[in-house]
Amino acid sequence: MAQPLDYLKETASQTAGPYVHIGLIPKQAGFDIFENNFTNIMASENTRGEKIIIEGRVIDGTGTPLRDALLEIWQANSDGRYNHELDRQKTGDIDKEFRGWGRTGTDFDTSVYRFETIKPGAVSGRNNRDMAPHVNFWIVARGINIGLNTRMYFADEIDANANDPVLNLIEQEERRKTLIASRDDTGLVPIYRFDIVLQGESETVFFDI
Amino acid sequence: MEFYQRDRTLQPAGYAPIYKTSVARSPRQSLLSLQGSLSETTGPVFGQNELGPLDHDLIRNYAMDGDPIGERIIVHGRVLDENNRPVPHTLVEFWQANAGGRYRHKKDTYLAPIDPNFGGCGRALTDENGYYFFRTIKPGPYPWRNYVNSWRPAHIHFSVFGSGFAQRLITQMYFEGDPLIKECPIVHVIPDEHAINRLIAPIDLNGSVPLDTLAYKFDIVLRGRRSTLFENRLEGN
Ligand SMILES: [Fe+2]
């Protein structure tokens, strides 16, 4: 017998359940309890960068959009810097007006989720290879046993996307498209539309990160 | 510093037919394994100034004209990582049904009554030792639609951040001795018996307040960070 390894084991995940709103976005559950609520409004007046809206649905294997999903996103600022001490990239500055994180639920009636944020810059990836601008998604819901991780890329970043080390890891080129949000410029603020398909023909690429 | 690979033998699969809702909500393609970059190793930071003084006291944070009905309990423990190091200053959020098994939620129609003095949610930041605590009442079991006669064991939902987005975790805490644990399909999507046992909080008489409140102890372990010994750096510096 060898010496035992003394690592602890990661706690097992459990579904967020149908009532996840109570804990994480109580206003959507139907009541007001906290003075300060975490929301989908990520940019203030003074946040640097291009203001954008990210909108979409989370769709199950029967083609039905989920009305009870909870999404969080995590992204760099417009300089491509994450607001975190481990981001020691030499270029770009932290933006005090931008945490880079937001949370929301899909709407009980329309099943649409929405974030108001800014477009991130490119971030340096492994081996100094630039990653195209992207937003990291985490999705939980009733029926999802362990949070799903994916990334959203921007349709107007054609060259950067073509060179992105993560998109290029996806063997089937057709599936890379599942991570690219289309841009709609018809309104005051550009809207990127990003549907997440949990299962089936156009299933979104999810990552084991 | 990236994270250790997640041990999927201790985690539920997405597709778990005993939990019927998972069937249509689970990916069929394999997850694509990604080595950590800044996008996964960093994550949001929260401050104490964002929390209210009663956010960790579910007995008081929604009380209208008295205390909620139910067994008064303290839940406390540490958030650690796989290296057995505390995860300090991280946000822990929790939510639960009331003593009768009813949630304050517009979609919950169970016939047990709403408690006018109980909201059912709270949050805390761990201290520099990874320690957290909150006060609440013990939630009741409730029925749910899976099989015709499925009941959830009493449980508290937990959400934890850690310091990188790849550590993000949602789980549920169960109570020692609850006979419904062994019957529950949601519990049994976890393929490992020890991993299930780690979700069951023991009663902790030492942590109790005599003549006032019982305590349960619940530690949470997040993924550990790998120190970089001989390898290329993650990012350009
Ligand atoms: Fe629950």
C-alpha cells in the first residue's frame, strides 16, 4: 500500500431546482427581501466600452424554451481584462465601473433572458495566444444536475473568431456556429442574440472546464 | 493557476433517467474538455458591503410580526478546496422551503401554507478561514412530480462561487437521519455513495446554543488550484 493522498474531494453538484429564484434572484420568485440585489445590469453610465444587450433562450431537447433557467455570465472589460487579481496581463486596465459578472433568469412568460453589458476585448489565452472576445456562460435549472459551461462569441469578430484557440478545438466546424451570437443593429443599443440549445440537432457546445 | 480536473466519477451525469426532468435537459454530445485560461481561473469578487446585516439570519430577515414557525437551527461550516485550504471571502447563498415544506415562490402551489414571517433565502461571505454560518428554521420535506409519490428529503440549497468561474457550484445540504434521503432520485443521480454522504450535515451539539438553537455542520469543498511547477504559463506575463 502506498501513502494515501490527502486531497479532499469536490462536493457533488445538485440541481438548482425549480425555485432557484428564491435564493439567487428573489424578485423573480415574487418577493423583495435584500437591500442589494444581483442583477443582469452589468454596465453603469461610466463603464468603458460599447454598450450591448445579450438576449436569448435556453431550449430543451424537445425544442421547448425553459422558463425556469438561471444564467450567469463572466466576462472581461473592453480592454480584455478580468476584474480579478489573477489577471496579470500587461496590457489594458481594470475598469472600476465593471465587475464583469451578471445573473438573470429566463422570463416566466417569454422564456427570454437578457443582459445589459459591454462588449469585451480580446483576452490573452494559453501560450500567449489571443482569444477572440467572448462571454463565459454558466447555466443551471431544474433538470440540470451540474451547471453547464459554454462561451458566447461575437458574429462581427470574423478574423478573431477564425483564430480563436477554443473555437478551433471544436472538431466539427458546423458546431462552432453554436457559440456565435448574431448582431442586431436596428435598435438604439446593439443586441446580440444567443440561444443555448441543451440537446438535439443544433446542440450548443458545452465545455468541461 | 488552473484547477484540478473535475472528478466526474463523483459528480452526477447530466442525463439521469431516474430524475425525469433531466432527460430532455441534458446534452447528448460530450462536453469539450478545455484547459484553463483566464476565462475559467478568474471569477467575480464580492464584498461585505454588498450584503445587509440580516442577510445571514433567515429567522429575522423576513419577519413581519414574529419569528417563523419551526425548529430553530444554525448551519455552519467551512468552504475549502481540494488542497484542504480555506476559500476566504467567497459568497455563499442559500434558499429553502419553510417548516411545512412550502417555498415562497410564485410557482410553488403545494398546499402547505406560506409562513408570513419566513422568506427562505440568505447569503454570507466566508471569513479569512473560509468559515460561514447562518441561522434559519429547519425546512420540511415536500412532494414533487417525478414518480407519483416522490418526496424530497428536507434540504437547503447552496450556491458557492470560489475564486474562479470554474469552481462555481450549486448543491443541496441534507440532514442527518432523514429517512427520505435514501428514497430520493435527485440525491441518487450522484453515482458515489461517499459523495452522497458528504452532502448530509451531521447534527453538531457543540455548535448549538443551549436552550435556544440546534446546529448542523456542513463543509463544502470546491476544486483545488494547481501550482505551476514545470510548465508554460497560462497567460502573457
Ligand atoms: Fe428544494
